[in-house]
Amino acid sequence: MSPLLALATAAFMGILTEALPAGVLPEMAHDLSVSESAMGQALTIYAIATGISAIPLSVTTAAWRRKRLLLLAVTMFAIANTVTALSSSYALTMAFRLLAGVAAAAVWAELVGYARRLAPPHLQGRAIAITMAGVPLALSLGIPVGTFLGGLFGWRLTFGLVAVISVVLLAWIFITVPDAPGQRPGAREPILKALALPGVVAVLFVVAAYVLAHNILYTYIATFLDANDMGEARDVVLLVFGVASVVSILITGAVVDRKLRQLTIISSALFLIAAVLLALLAGNVIVVYGAMVLWGLGWGGVTTLLQTAVTDAGGDRGQALLVTTWNSFMAGGGAVGGILLGGLGPTSFPWSVLALMAPVLLVVVLARKHAFPAKRPGAV
């Protein structure tokens, strides 16, 4: 359990490093003398770096000892967050955000493989759930706490604390996580060939559209709340989202090995309903909180669900494709959200989510043979 929790913390740090600017976006923009749309690209550049580097990095480091690669990646998190905390230059901050994004690609490439090695086949979904729980926990608890601390002490101190946690994580990984050899050159299969495997393309479509929808809204959640006179409740709103996400994590971890398909359908439907509520009734405080609960319940387990689905369909090669797809469309969320903000205003965000999540739900329902089967391969 200790290695799995260390890996979960690595996932937590990867997402916290990436998404923390979303909770303190107006403050960072003010201090670095840029617009909120420009500061929103701090998430975009991180995600672009992760998406673009995932496959090349996977190929280049395939022969490396896996623990060495993981330690180097977490070290880069510590350095990047330290620079962010101290920098007064937008360009310097963005440069180290890019380097941290490359480090994140290395982390994502290792987590699922480690989790699968540490569990028997019929419990691999649960092991992945434990490991990947760090992703929604970072968004659901780490970001609200970071937002709260940023409001009390300033955003720079918050990034400094994240750097300190990264150093602690280095020691934890060094002590508890087992090492593993890299692949022999002759054992590597072309990653892109996984696209021909049944179910892989359908899962990747769901990943792309779901992540794009989530990040259009989440990247600019502070701006959206400000536009609806809820800016002062930003940390509370994110905490409500977080608590709901934790509930979703617990449910997903308990039954993902048996109910992957059902949970993915429910997850997609809940986010879709939340988008409808925010599109039509964002001026009602109670409705906004209710929508955040539904969104959190939908989002909390989605990382585990989609990681498990793509690995079932495409193995480790499918996992590499997921990292590229996930982060490319996470970057797209920041970029598209910035365009929407400048052209149509923050009220356009939930409508965009609605337009993306409707086909997601349709694909999950229809792709029942290979992508989201009623019974997972190896499940008991």
C-alpha cells in the first residue's frame, strides 16, 4: 500500500502543479502584469508540453530504470514550483511550467504500469484507482486548499509549499517504491499501432472530449464565478466540488473492476446534467452548488475509469496514447476557454461543456463491445 500511496501522491503533485494557477488566476495575472486569458495559458503550456512529449519521452526513456525516471520527474516538479514562487517574470514562469509539463509526461507514463505490477489481475483496476486517486484529489482538495491559502498568504507561498511537498515525496519514493527495469530494445512495439486495436479509438475520443469539456470550465472557474457574483465564495465552491469528487473516488475504487461500463455512463451523465444547470440557472447560488456536486461526482472517478478502459483495450501502448490525448486536450481546454472568454464571455463555458458531453455519453453507451464492455478482461 505504501508504494501505491507514494505513486498516488506523485499523481497528486503532477495535477496540483498543473492546475493550481486556476484557483489563483486573477492574483497571478495581476502580479505578473498580464491578462487573465494570458495567465490561463500557464495551464495550457504545461498540458501541451505533457501531450507533445509523452510518446517521444516514452520511446527515449524506455530502457531507463523506472524509479530513476520517476525521481527525476518529481525533482523537476520541486524546481519548477520553486521558480514559480519566486519569479516576477511571466516568460520565466512559463518556461518552467513547460519543463514541469515534460516531467509530468514521465510521471503519467509510469503510474499505471507500476500499479498493475503491484496487484494481481483481478485487482488491477483497484490498484490503478488508488494510484490515480491523486488526480481528482489534487483538483478536488489540493486546488481549493491552495486557493484558500493563496487568499490568506498569497499565491507565491502556496507554490512554495507545493515545492516543499515535492521534496518530501522524493524521499518517500526513494524509500518505498520498488525499482523496475526498462524494456529491452527488441521488446518495444510501435505505440501508434495500438490505434488499430478494437476499442482504443473510442476510449481516446471519450478522453479527448471529456477532458476538453472539463478544462474549458475548470481553467476559468474563478472567472465564471466572478461573472455570476460568486467570486468571494470561490474556495467554498471548489471545496464542494472536491468533497463530491472524493465520494466519487471512493465509489469508483470499490467497484471499478466490476462496474467500469456503468460507472462511465453515470459519470458522463452527471457532468452533462451539471452543464445544463450551469447554462440555464447559473444566477441561482443553490443551483450552482448543486451543479458542482454533480460535476464532482462525475469527475472524481473518471481518471481511473478511462485509464483502466484504455489499458484493457490497448495495454501500455494505449496508456501512452492516453497521456498524449489527455494532456493535448487539457491544453486545448485552456486555449479554447481563452478564446471563448474573449469572444463570448464566461457564460459560454457551460454551453461548450454541453456540446462536448452529449457525444461522449453517446459513444460510451454505444461502444459496449470493446471500449466499455459490461465485463472487464480478467475481472472476476
